[in-house]
Amino acid sequence: MSETLRPLILDLVAFVAERPRPYAEVLDAWRTSCPRLTVWEDAVDAGLVTLQDGVVRATDRGREALARR
């Protein structure tokens, strides 16, 4: 996980840790046109959030990362 993007990634994890959210809501809140801001992709690649049946949830790993924050 990029140390530069780490705070943003953890913000995304916290957003979905509050409650599972529809994929469209997450993308609407976290969409960016900047290819250098890969918050969503990095969170998924790091196993911090998961997408199942159109719903985004924080994983156990994501919740642990929040607890360490």
C-alpha cells in the first residue's frame, strides 16, 4: 500500500466499515479521474475491502488496519 495514499485508503475502509454499502454508492463517493489516485484499486488489492453481490464491505484485514491507525 502506498504510504502517500494510505490515509485515503483507510478513509475508504472506514466508510464501508460503518455499514456495507452498494458498489455504486462507493464509486460515487470515491471516484477520481486522476490515475495516480488509485484508492479503490489499492484497497481491493490489499484485501482491505471486498465486493460481493454488488455490496462493498470491509474485510477483517481492513478492520485490523483501522484498529492500528
